[in-house]
Amino acid sequence: IRPKILSQMKIEDRISCALALTAQLAAMHAVNMVHRDIKASNVVMSITGRTAKLIDFDGAKIHGEPNAVRLTFTTRLFDKYTAWAAENDTDLEESFTETADLYAFGTTLAYLFP
């Protein structure tokens, strides 16, 4: 979500986008998928600005699976972002939980509703 677009959005559209993202996150977590990189720059808006989609699943994992593997492969190194939950800085499989996504989603909502 770019600041210029955000500044032109009505509050109703922001709420609609937040609800769409919430539904996507709930659907992911229902199948134990953890995104691990939720942030404003990983959200794309529809052309009308009334809905949003979460993108960039490079770091996504299935939580609870033995030897959890990434769902996609990349050679890109991850930078540290303000929305990056501290538990993502470890390599322990049990640290990849939905709570990391919820924390990052909260920071994204703070960006959406300044």
C-alpha cells in the first residue's frame, strides 16, 4: 500500500480492505499456513481501492508439519522490517506460529489507519 494511494482512500474502503485481509489471514491460518512477512508493502489494492490481497509468500510455511518447509523457494535474503515479529529471527520450527502473523498484521493495520 503506497502512502499516496492510502491518503486518497475513504475510511469505508480502508475498512473493506482490512476485512478482506483479515479473511485471507484467517483462511491461511485455518490450514496452518504462516505467512511470516506481513507488511504494508506486501499488500496490493484492487483498482477500485475497495479490496486488498496479501502477496509475497516466499517465507510462508506450514506450521506444525515435521521439518516444515517453505512453500516457495527464493535466494533473496530477508531484511529486517518493523513488522517482522521477533520470533521470526530464530530458526526454531516451533517459533513459526500464527502469533507472528498477527503481530505483523497489527502493524499493517496501524499503517492502514494512521
